[in-house]
Amino acid sequence: MSNSVQNSVQNSVQDTVQNKVIVITGASSGIGEATARLLAAHGAKVVLGARRTDRLESIAADIRKAGGEVELYTIDVTDAGEVEGLVRHAQATFGRVDVLFNNAGVMLLAPFSERKADEWNRMVDINIKGVLNGIAAVLPVMQAQGSGHIINTASTGAYSTAPGCGVYCATKYAVRAITEGLRQEMEAIRVTLLSPGVTETELGHDISNSDAAAFVQQLREKTLQPEAIAQAVLYAISQPDGVEPSELVIRPTRSAGHSF
């Protein structure tokens, strides 16, 4: 690509993303953090939500130092009231909400025979209910605006499963179904399902089953970086009006074995 064409593409992305108000959950590390930094660098006004206030403050300080606009709000996505507070804060600060990136998630793998009901419930609460809480909080704002974009993070585990991964993958299948159902109902609001393959993040760091932890470590021999997924989010947001990137699946090149 010639320099002139490349500059034209970069300017087009900048024009499309600049000044958009983008709310990100799970923003304290990994994909959420990388996306916040990238979008802010392209002129977006980012609003970061997560539980770890110290991490949010550190990321926000970096973004401001680089000249970006950022706000933060401490939330637990399992609490519908706190998620509503995040959206209200974004709207009160910047006047609107253009994009919600529903990104918070947890991956706790173990065989069903271990009967880890607490871990099952935690995944359901964060991965499914957290997404629904985000949708419920932002829909009235976007419907009143007559525009908006909701991006939900699923996983390549939303398309297949493996031993020890049944509940985790079920939550991501649910996110896939929720996202498609929402997309079919919306007219003025764009809806995108983002399904990353194995990515180098904190996801799965708290797996308690040693075999499952080893399985994840093996998968990460071929992995994506969070910045690659952030680029996919930027791509989705930067599409022109009338274009809906409804489903983005991102895998490491020539990834082998299980698809996630």
C-alpha cells in the first residue's frame, strides 16, 4: 500500500472514530485496556469501567498524558445498578453514548464431575448477566439518540467446546445468541459480535483445575495479542453509516487443535 493510500485510510478511520463516546467494560486489563488506549489515540472519548480502580486510574493517567479524553467509573458488571451508573456517567459527562463495548468476562475451566457450582454461577453472572446488564443500561440512551453501536465479546468458544470447557463455552454461546437476537430487533442501533481466539490476557489466570490450566497454557503456545483484538474493535466502529459488521471472528494464524 502506498503512503498516500495508507494515510487516506488512517485519516478516514480517524474521522469516523474521533469524538465518539465509547464505554468499555472489563477495561482494567487485556482487550479492554488495549482497546481503550487505541480508541483514545484515534480521538475517541473513552469511559472505562471495571472493578480495579487503581488499574483504571493508571490507564486513564496514561491516556490523558498522551492527549486523550477519558473518564473512569468503578463497577461490577453483575450489579445492574452499577452498570447503569457507568452509562449515566458517560452520558452526563459527554452528552451521549455512541458505543458500548461489553467486554468483561471470566473463564473458569474444570470437568463437570468436579461440580464447581460456584464457578459455574460466576461465569453465568459475569459472562451472560453482565452483557445483559450492559444492554439494558445503554438501550434507552441509544434509542433516544436514534443511533448507537453495541459490541459484545464472545469467543471462538461460542462455536465449539472441549472437555472441561462446557460451562464457559455455554456462556459464550449465550452471548452469541443474545447478540444475534438483539441485532435482529434493532434498526438504528448497530450490533456486533466479537469472537477472539486465544489471546494473551489475564483470562483463565484463576483456573483452579491443574489439567484445565495446562490445557489453556498449551493453547497459548499460539496466541493473539490484545492489541490485535483492539484493532478489530476499531474496524467495527469505523465502518460508515449503513454498514453493520455483525460478526467478527479473530484467530491466530494457522491455529491448530481446538478452535478456541
